[in-house]
Amino acid sequence: MKFCRFQPLEFGVDAVGAPAHPEPLFGLLEGSSVRELLGDPLTEWRRAERAWPLDRVRLLAPILPSKIVGVGRNYAEHAAEMSNPLPKEPIIFLKPLSSIIGPEEPIVLTPFSQNVHHEAEIAVVIGKTCSQLADGEPALPYVLGFTCVNDVTARDLQRSDGQWTRAKGFDTFCPMGPVIETEVDLAKSTVAGYVNGERRQFAPVTDLLFSVDFLIHWISRMMTLVPGDVISTGTPSGVGPLHAGDVVEVVVEGVGTLRNPVVAPTSVSPLEASRHLSETAKGR
Ligand code: ZN
């Protein structure tokens, strides 16, 4: 199944003539239509009567988590291209929820960085509360499904700051989606990153230094994972700079394609910016 969040594109206008967006809804992507859900994928849900043609909705980030846990240097070739040694344990960090955007929303570059990179990743979405998972207990029953994340990173700030919060935390630096796919064969899945249609990154998910199962066990020893939480598992080699006007895609085999345009800091209208902020704030 492919869970999504969406807004119908049937805009009214408010008192000053600005578009009034309908409330976000959960849905199931079924071919070229989106079936509305009653309830939500993390608790109880059932199919609603109403379905929308895909071209009459705007897909949003498929979930609003309580935290996004990132994993650094989890592919050997990526660690090598950054001149870093292989980690002995996972290197984890958090991305702020205010960095989340959905498919097709613009990644807004920042004047604070001259070297913003794409990082194509497969991400786990947690489905059941998970704490202190015992060795040998399977982790997959705690997983709702998988999605695509672009762990956008200001590479220059990552190096100069010595820790990663600022580099990975700018608004719009966490595109996510387009769906949460509940059935993914990790043994066969692949992660690819494209810029303007050209493939820059590619690896099978089996190349992960620390597997999805290992990461869930290991992270659950430090912090309780709650339904909706996202673990972005790290990026393959081939990361590189993004420029205004680029279109970047994260393609996870068996999940889908997450596509976002890249824009200069000044080219986002205040209306767009306030819409994004109200959308992220609404989920709190
Ligand atoms: Zn990353």
C-alpha cells in the first residue's frame, strides 16, 4: 500500500483574494487516483467513499513525525568520497521538523552556504512505539513503511561548524515523499539521486553499512521511537552541489520518485513561505 497526505487542488479564495487551501487529508495512492482515508495510517483507518484524480491534488510530505533521525556515513563509498573513515557505530543526527517539505515544493538555497548538496536516501517510517528493542527481536514489525528523503546538506557549514545541526537544518532541507510504501523488498531495492535528469548517485540498499534492522535496534536504545518517526538511513556516493534552477530527484526502487525544484533564496514569495510555515506548524 502507498499511504500519502494530500490537499485537493480546489482552492477557494479568502477575504483578500489569496488562495484558501483545504485541510490536508490522508490517502492511499491507487494507480492514478488518491483514495481518501478516514482516520490515519498510524492508528486506525479505513477507505472513505471519495477518491480524487491524482492531477487534482497536491501531495504533501506523507507524515509529520515527532523526529527525523539522520544517519551519517552509512555507505562505504560515500565515507570514502568525503575522506572519512568507516564509522564503528552509526553516526546519528536530528533534522528539525521545520525543514520538511513535500514533493514538488522548492528547496530554497541559503545565502549562508555556497555549497548545498543533495543526499538521496531511503527512509524508514516507524509504525509502532519502539524502545529498548531486545537483541534478536525483529524490528520490521515496528515499521509502517518506507519513503524517499533528500537529506539536503550545506556541506561547507557541516565542515566548518564541526556538528551538523545548522548544515542539515535549514527550512526546506528535508524533502520527503511522495508516499509511504508498506511493502518494500529491501534485498532488491535501490537508492538513486538525479539532478536535471542525470544520475549522480546509485546504490543497492544492501550496501548500507548498518542495516535498517540494526539502526532501529541501536537508535531505540537511546530514544523512544514513536509512530510516524522517520529514520533516514544515509546516502550513497555521488553527492554534489545544487544550484537555483536545478530539479533534483530521489528514486527509491519499490517506493517512488521524490522530485523538487531548487530556487534561489530571494525567489520565494512571502505568500509561499507563510503557506509552508502554516503547513508545518499545523501538524504539531
Ligand atoms: Zn544524509
